[in-house]
Amino acid sequence: MCKAQHYHKSVSSSFVIGNRLKKISSEFKEILDISSELAALLDSKVYLVGGVVRDLILEKDVFDLDIVVEGDAILVAKEVAQRIGGEFNKHHNFGTATVAFKDYKVDFATARTEKYLSLGSLPKVRPDSLIQDLSRRDFTINAMAISLNKPDYGKLIDSYNGLADLRKRLIRTLHPRSFLEDPTRILRAIRFEQRFRFIIEGDTFKLMKEAINSKALKLVNPHRLRDEIVLILKEPDPCRYIKRIKELEGFLFLDDKIKLDKRSFQFFLRLQRAVSHYQKKFKKHRTLQVWLMYLAGILIKLDPERMEKVFHDFGFRKGERIIIRSIKVGVNKIKRADKNIKAYLLHRLMSPYSFESILFFYAYYPRRSLRKNIENFLDKLIKIRLKTRGRDLKALNLRPFTLYSKALKKLLYVKIEKGLKTKKEELMELKYIFKNLVKSRR
Ligand code: ATP
Ligand code: MG
């Protein structure tokens, strides 16, 4: 396995990278140039590092920049923010700050070294050189830097032969203890393997399997695992990634009872299709949290108590928990929509659920009748709104107030069934509904 070979790359690769820097947008270039100038004034050195270097070489669009500073990163970031009129945010993490500017987010970090005192736990951190900073990184393709300093601006710093691995399409760790020191790298390796359709290099693959067999993921702080899982589920087409995790590691690190079988993967494929269908068809609805639907698909068969334990241990947010819980409860209730059902009953059945839940149901039950009903709901029923408001009831002097919300609900159902168009029609129906409600209370 490669130990750090601290040589800088040849002229030809510097040239390749120099050209890449010429192709980037003017805003991006401005941030880099200002960082470079300020660092020189502050007697520091700055480098573009990690995934952004990889993506520049792969000619992908980049929006999130990572800059490492040999010196005080927070000071550099603050000055850069001031110069370009960006928003400055200091983090709790060791020597890190972010500058947000237009569509770009630039993370500044003080070059540092990490020492792992026990496996899987967070390392002890102290400032160090760029070369040391690169040596703590996950894979060779993510351990390259580009100098932003005057004398060698644009030069690639590639101590671990990342460029060669990038060309060979290989994921390779920097040293044999990598997966044990930080087992989240198991999930990261799968993420990059699947995203770029690269291959996990032979020795790296063996080390990864060893770490998996020693149940290394069980040792990791669950919040860090959650972050990696969310990143995976946020990739386009996460189905392939889920399959690969199941193949190599399984989801036992989330809960021992999670079992994904052939049918689960058929469901994930349907989900993928449903989401792309939905996104084309219903462009105006808000953006979906697609990743949550996949997570729900992974957790759906767990007992409610076990599911709550996963939420708690991995620190999922309140809103996320609510959606997944409602999917779990809803998959059974929604079966009632699998027949000729009156429109207002369909509305009553579906309206408590989020878009995420409803599309989940759509994918979960491929039956035609149910799908037609769901489409009818999303296409038409969901858009039906009352023109009448509470204040209209008040203006009509209707009493008691306590019946208002019930009356409006009923009015909505009548509107759906009878296809009422105008407010006048609504108000006529409303008076009748209200009278009956008062009568039935007596
Ligand atoms: P993406 O394109 O998904 O953002 P990325 O490579 O930029 O991928 P990030 O999670 O944004 O990944 O991290 C930025 C960089 O920080 C990585 O390229 C890598 O150099 C380093 N890094 C991140 N997580 C780890 C880790 N667990 N161990 C070692 N290095 C890491
Ligand atoms: Mg990144």
C-alpha cells in the first residue's frame, strides 16, 4: 500500500490542471484569485483540495469549493467575504469557516493533521502542512490539491498518485488502516464507486471487506453514518447504491432486522420511475425530498419501536420522522383507495399525507385502480380550494363559531362532489350545510 511519496507531479499534469482553472466561471475565478492575493498578504498559502480537484479534472461542474489554508483559515475567509461581499460563517469545527457568494459556497479550512486515538472515534486535530492534511483523506482521487499561490498557481499537488487512479478509474485508500480509522469510508467508497462507475482497487477492496467483517460500522458515531447515508440517498438513482450496500455490508448497522429482498428492489425501481414521472408531470409542486422516500423504503418493515430507535440513535430530524411515520401508517390505510371511491372520500383519505408519502404509496402499490386514484388526487383534487373563508361565515352571522371548521370541511367535500365553481354557489351550499350541522347537534 502506498505510503506518502511527497513528490510533485510533472509539467504535463500541471498543464492539464492549469487549463481546467482557465475554464471555470468568472465568479469562481474571482474567489480563487482574491483568496490567493489575501493569503499572500497574510503570509499564508492556499490550495484548492479534495473532491473539487477531482471534479475539475473530470470536467464536472463545481459549486462547492474546498480551500485549505496553511495559516489562519478563518482570517482568510473573513477577508475574502468582505472583499467579494459574501456571507461569512465561522464553524465550531477546528479552524473552519464558510463564505457563501451567489451560487457558490467556499469552505476554508486550516491545514491540519489528525490522530486517531481509538478506532471509529473522532480524531485529535492540530494545525499542520498541506501535505499532512492530504494524508488524512479518504481516497487517492480525493487527496489532490491545486496550488493557488503566486509562484506555482494552478499546479497539481498529487502525493498519492490520485491523477493516475482517476484515469484508471480506481478508488484506493491512502493506507491500510484507513477503513478501521474511519469506517464511514466504507460507505464513501461505495458512493464514489457507484457515482463514477469506478472500481474499488483490489487491496482496498480486501481491506474494506475486512473492516466490514469486523463490524466496523457499529463503532462509528451514528450521526456521522447518517450523514453518509443521506448523501448516498441524495445521489441520482440511489437504487444501485442501496443494492451495492446490501451486497457488501447490509443495513445491519442501522438495525439488525432490516432485510431487503428482491421485492424491495422492485419497489425501489418503481419509486425511481414514479419520482421521475412525477417531476415531469407536476413541475409546479414543491421539490420533493426524494431521499426520505428511499429511507422509508429501507425502514418500512421495522416495528414502530425499532423505527423510533433508528430515528433517535441516528438523530433524524423531526420533520423527517413525521414523514416516514406517516408513510408507515399510510401504506395500510391507503389500500382503501384501490377501487371506485367517491372523489371527496379520496380527498379525505389522501389529504393528510405529504407528497413524499403519496408518491411512495403510488410506487408501493403498482395496481392500476389505485394509481389512477392517486393521479386523480394529485392532478385535480389537490388543487380544489374553497373561495369561502371563516370571515364569510361570520359575515353571514352564523353561530356557533365552533362549527365553522367542520362546516368548511363539509363544504369542500360538497364542492368536490358537485363541482361548485363560484363563491355564490359555495355560500348557498354553506347555509344549508350549517343549518343541518346545527340541527344535528340538538
Ligand atoms: P461530493 O462531490 O459528494 O461532495 P467530496 O469528495 O467533495 O464529494 P465531501 O464529503 O464533500 O466529499 O468531502 C470533501 C473532501 O474531504 C473529500 O474529497 C475528502 O478529501 C475529504 N473527506 C471527507 N470525508 C472524509 C473522510 N471520512 N475521511 C477522509 N477524508 C474525507
Ligand atoms: Mg464536496
